[in-house]
Amino acid sequence: MGINSKHLATFILGAAAGVAAHKYLQTEEGEKLLEDLKTKANSLKAEAEGAFDKAPEYFEELKTKGSETLKGNFPDVETFLKDLYEKFVGNKSTGSTTTETTPIPDPIS
């Protein structure tokens, strides 16, 4: 694959943009821009780390509240899901005569 005029022009324009950005960042205004970007990046990093630390608590609360809501609105759901799970597990353990295998879903916890 050879270098054609489009590749050469793209390289020259990219190099020129890099030189211009370097010159701009050497000015007082450019240094101020870099400091602002560093401050914002550190702020976002701290926020992301805080959210990561709180995630397990959030999902545990979501699981608990979701379970309570489901049981409150559908009181027989736990029995229904257990029976449904036993039906799927029971089909495999009884040794059916067909050669097809039915995938067993993971239990809902």
C-alpha cells in the first residue's frame, strides 16, 4: 500500500494542528485552560470513585426493595417461582426418554 497525496496531506495537516496546539498551550491562556481541564478531570475522577464505592450498597438496596415490592404486589410470586424452578429441574432429573436437552434457567435469587 503506497502513500498517496491524501495520506501526505492528512499527515501534514495533523502535524500543523499539533504544532498550533503546542504553541497555544504555551501561552498564559493555554496554561489556564490546562489547569481548568486538570481540575475538572480530578473532580470527575473523585465522583466516579465515589459512585463505584456506593454501587454495591445501591444494588443491594435495589434488590431488597424490588423483592419487597414484588412480594407486596404479588404475594404468591415466591411459591410460583419455586414451583416453576422445580418443574424445570425436575424434568431433567427424571431422565426423560427424548434425546433433546432443555436448557435449565438460573434460579432467581
